[in-house]
Amino acid sequence: MKRILFTICFILFIQSLFAQVKKVLADKVVATIGDKIVLQSDIENSIIDMQRQNIDIPANGRCILLQQAIGLKALILQAELDSIPVSDEDIDADIDNRIRYYINQYGSKEILEQIAGKSIFQLKEDFRQTFREQRLAQGERDKIVADIRITPEEVKAYYDSIPKDSLHFYESQLEIGQIVVYPKPSRDLEQYAIDQLNDYKQQVESGKQKFETLASLYSDDPGSKDNGGRYEINRNEKQWDPVFLAKAFSLKDGQISNVFKTRFGYHIIQMVSKNGDDAVIRHILKVPQVSSYEINDAKARLDSIRSKLIAGTIDFGTAVNKYSEDDNSKFTGGRITGKDGSTFVTIDELDKDLVLMLKDLKVGEYSQPTEFTDDRGKKAVRIVDVLTKTEPHRENLKDDYDKVAQRALEEKKNAALDKWFAQKVPTFYLKIADDYKSCSDLQQWEAASTAEK
């Protein structure tokens, strides 16, 4: 199978879901394989979305997309024959994630339901079979390539086959560790934040102000301040603070919570509406301010830790586990992660304060304790260690073996899948619509399928 755009037909798969939300083009069956069909709308909606995303479409793009769709159906058919296990829990989790994606894309649950012309419950039921098939296809693919490995000789052969001017060029990358301490505000400033929130609660409950107005004016949460403190949440989403979730789902519609504390600061929540595990809430966050006294105290603590690091009486990983208060890097040995989750980052992925700290810092050196503001708006102090730094370079096996090996392995897996499709598709009944008779690979598949019967 041609590998252009080949990712187990993820584009087609996503579009088959997207078409259930938006109006689709008039349909007709363009291919039948076994007891599965491929619709014209599957192909056309994928073309439209690729155009919207400025993805280059080959001249034979429709042929490729149909071939991929047939390949996907073949994986599903074989998965059913092989009894690949798919649990209802996995399907439910996939559906919930997709519904949340659409809600974020359209802005709210109500707008999504309006566009779809269906309730969230109906959409979930519509998605169920599609997600089941996706799980089956992925399971069968994993089975096909499960035993495929790559040798160093194969990696070198793959690398040597790449034209030198086509090798990846990597900008300078750094691996940076940090130990972060959050200065503790004084009790007076904490009480001031609590008193402010109690006052906001009283103003709303007395009818003097709307909750969303106060959130827009006074909340310290940059993620919701501009839309009146509004969030759409799900009880099972892991990114939410558990105390925050528990407090939110204890409320009735319209009710406002008492002031409570999380690791982010102090909050009040108003329940807008609740439906099972889904809810729409508004909240106001107040982060107690810290004075220069608390900041200097945190710097002094970190300076003591820095002295131990320099003296070698404690290693960086141990210091992170013992002293760092940064949840994002505590479980990566203090290493800062980039957009792709890698601990190797480029300068443009770092906050401007950190870039300034790195200006005169060499590999293996520890910075002075430095004040900064984190992405939640909280004051903090950190020391930074540059663990490794690469120079800008053209890809090579010495510095980039793992990256090359991963691509070589995927190439080998794709070749195995190509071979599987060539052998397996003809074993199923296959019928292609006349509109696609000019697609040479599809013609070969159909002819081979006829010959097998």
C-alpha cells in the first residue's frame, strides 16, 4: 500500500466522526470489502479537511484515500476473525475524549449540539461503532508488527539511503533541570484573599453583581478570566485538581461554594449546570501575594541547596525529589519538557526569564537562585542546571542514532503492513465503484480478489 498519508487512515477516521457532527455530502457506496462499505462522503470530507489544513493532495489523492479506507476495513475484518479484544471502558474513554475535543473546538456543549442537530448522548451512540472499529484496526495493526525489530546494520543502511541534503537539521537543543520553591505567603495575605472571595460570594448571592463580571475583573486565573471564569469539566478528567473537582460536583445548579484551597490558591465555584459526569462551572481564583521577605527566604533556602550541589554532597536528582515543589518537572528528575514531551528542548520553547538565566550558564553549572513567575501567575524561585547542550547540526548516527532508528523501524513496519495488505485484501470480497476504475492499485486488488474466489 502507498504510504503517503498512511496512519491507519486516521484522517479518514477523524473525518468519519467529523461528518457525524457536520452536514455531509450526498452519499453513495464507492467500495465494498467483506461486509464493510466505504462511502463517497468519507473520501470527500477527508479531501475538504486536508484542503482546510493546507495539506498537499496528490493528483491521485482520492485513489490513495480509498485504498487506505479499504485497508482500514481489511484490518477490522481480520481483527474480528482474530477476536482482538476491545473493552467497553476503552471505547467510552475514547468517545468522551472526542466529545471534549469537539466541545473545545466549537466553544460549548450547546453549540456542538446545535451544529450536530443531536444531543451529546445521541452523538456518543453514533460514535460507538466507529470507535470500536478504530480500536479493532489498531489492535490488528499492533499484532502484525508486534515482533518486528531493527538491527544496527539496518539502521545504518536506512541512514545511508537518505540523500545527504535531505537529512534533518537540528537546532541547538538543551536538557535543563530545575529546582523550584514557592515562597509561602504570610497568614495576613492569605486571609486577605479569603476575605475577598467571601465578599464576591456575598455580592453574587445578594444580586448586586454577576459571578462572571467579578471573575472577569478579579480572578487570578489567566485560563478563564477572559470568559467570566467559565470552564466545562468532566469528573474523570485527570488534569483537574481533585479537590477542585470534588468541590465542583458537590454543588447544585446555581449554588456557590464556600472558599476552599488547592495548590493553585483559593477559589470559589459557581455551578452553572450539571449533567452526569459533565458540568459547566464558573470560578474565581485568588493567589495570595508574597512579599520580598518570603521571596528572599526562598532564595536563601535554594542557595543552601546550591552549595550542597556544588560541593557534591547531594546529586541533582535527589535534590529535586527532596526539595522541588514544581509538579511539572518533579517526576522527570527536574527536567523541563518540551511540546512533544521530550526533555530535549530548543530555546524558543523556554520562557523568556529562563532564556536570560541561560545566557552565561555553561553545561554542569548551577545558576543563582532567581525569582520568576510561573504559567499560573504564581511567584516562585528556582535554580537551574544545564545538563546537556547540542550544537546545531545535520543529522548523524553518532548524535541522533535513536531518532534515525525509530524512523527506520517505522519504515520496516510499514513495509510489513504493505506486504500484509497485498496478501490479505484479496482474500476478502472486494468491489470498487466505476468512478475509481482508473486507480491502478485498486484495480489490482479487485482483480486479485476475484481471482481468489
